[in-house]
Amino acid sequence: MTRLNVGPDTEGVRLDVFLSESDEITRSYAQKLISDGCVTVCGRKEEKNYKMRSGDTVEIEYPPMKTCEAQAENIPLDIIYEDGDIIVVNKPRGMVVHPAAGNYSGTLVSALLYHCGGSLSGIGGVLRPGIVHRIDKDTSGLLVVAKNDAAHLFLSEELKTHSISRVYHAVALGRIEEARTVDKPIGRNPSDRKKMAIVTGGREAITHITPIENFAAGLCYVKCELETGRTHQIRVHMQSIGHPLLGDPLYGQEKNPAERKYGKLISGQCLHAKELELVHPSTKEKMRFECPLPDDFSSVLAALWKNGEVL
């Protein structure tokens, strides 16, 4: 059982908000715990909108943790390259990389386990075998996966030293006329834990942005190269400079005219991991991979060109 004491600084805060901020859980999970009767305030069960009072004692009886491991599933993979050490795949939009709460099946890891059998690095544990780096569920594109521990350790070190080049293509709101670098630290958003934000004391995050094309509709087609790899890095950095990604449900501008017109052509942020360059773990050969834009991303560009939006 977890016991939390309410001080003057949190008086008047809703119970679900207090739980999510005090015990670092999502607000939706806090609400579920409350509705399931797992939370009491001074021995009483209260509603999620109960306002905390200084001196209250909150007790949480967490349900037993669900134990699981990733299961192999016969899911098609778009394999760009494969050998005994690595496999490079083009992940489709909508696929989660590894199992997590609410997404225990249909993941990239499940597909890899079926394809590779036991030939995946075990360093990531039973839920993340072979996973060296990740991309968001609604971002498509290239990922390198390690098929043994030696390859995993080598690639992880390459990531730490920024030796793996990862280039994304994106469509964003507004116009970007010149190349620029965004160097702003990223951390968990203190007011919404589902989101990341530019925060003092956050982890170093650097993105290099190069314009490809600007459109009269108030959109731009850009290339974003990661120097670091923080959660939602490109999405947060682009929003921070006034150019949120088209279709982004977390960081976008749903009332923007260009978003209303062209955002409906894509389900999720218009972001694709298009280029990947790395040194092979065994041969030490430099390797470069590229994959085409997905159909929905291409449909956005095609619509802009068809409508005469090119500047």
C-alpha cells in the first residue's frame, strides 16, 4: 500500500490530479484506481473531483502487476536489410514498437520475434528484445534492431556518441526559409504527463532542421536530423519554434486553416524516419539506408502540389 500526505501546497487540488502528480502515474490511471475503489482519503472512498485538504491522508492499494512478455505474432514486416547482426525495418504508422500498458499485441517486437525466432538481443529484456532505439506509434520509418548482444552494445554506444545519423522528413505549419538548429532541453511536461516540453533542467536535445519546400497554404516540407534522441524530440522542438507538425494530436494547432484542410489527409503527425546511416557492428562498414515516404504522407504533398500551393 502507498500512503501520501496532503500538505498546504496541494490543498484544493483534485484527487485524480494529486495522485498523478504525487505518485507519477497518468491521470487516466489515477481515475481508474479511484473508480475501482483502490483509493481512500482518510479512510473514505471519494470521487475523482474531490478537492484535497491539508492534512488529508491518501492511501492507494495498487492491483497486482500484470506480468507478461512479448509474444511472437505473424505480422508482415517491411525489411530493408538483414544479416546475422542487425535487421533494418520500415515501421508503418500506427504500430507500437514494443509492448506496454494498453498495447500488448500487434507490436513491432511481436513481429520481430516471429520473424527472427530467438535471434534477437536480450539486453532490452523480455518486452524489448533487440530494440536499440524507438519511434512513436504514429511516426513511420526506419529502425535498426540488434540480433545479438554484441551488436546491441555496439549500436547503443554509437547512439550515445551521436554516431548514428537519423534523418526524418516532416510537413509542418508555417514557412521555414533557412536551415536552423534547435538546441533546447526536453523533459516531461509538468502539467500534462502524456506530453513532453521544453523545461529547465531537462535532457539535452538538438535537432537540425533544413527546409525542402514552402507552400502558399502556410505549410513547409522539411528535413529534421537528430543529434540526440529524446521522446517526441522533433515534435516538441518544431512546436517550440512555432512550426508544429501537421496532424500532430498532442502538439499541433487544430484550429489552424492549413491544419483543417490538409491534416485530415493523415492520421497522426506528418513525420517519417526516412534516412538511417550507421557503422555495422561487425564489419565496421558505413551503411546508409533510405525508405520511401508512406502513402498518406505522399498524399499530403500531392494535394499541395495539385492545388497549386507551391511558392
